[in-house]
Amino acid sequence: MVDPLHQTAAATVGAMVRDGWGGPDVCHTLYVATPHVETGGMSIILTGRKGDYPPGILTVDIDSPGMLGFH
């Protein structure tokens, strides 16, 4: 699922790309995964590469017990 970005979010993602955080796809993911006033919470990134994300981003290893039917 891809979350749509409003104008401010799109500008923020563009700045993240410009500042070297990654490509548009990675920066979109990082933006969505950080807490925002309008969402009231924080998303979780399900990944096989937890070390690729900066501190403060909530990640869960895709092979963790209980994820995707893995027990």
C-alpha cells in the first residue's frame, strides 16, 4: 500500500531525497514511518534490512516470529 502525500509531505520527501537519505521510494517510506500530527501515530516498516534505516524509525524484521505466518 502506498500512502498519498499532501503538498507539505511531498516537499519534505523531496528535501530528504536532495539531502541524500535515498531515492524517492525510500524517502517516501521514511516520511510515512515517522510520527506526524495529522496521523496521530507512527507507522512500522516491515523489512529484511533493519540496519538500512536511521535511528527513530520503527522497523520490524520480516522474519520475526509471527510475521507473515512465520512461527
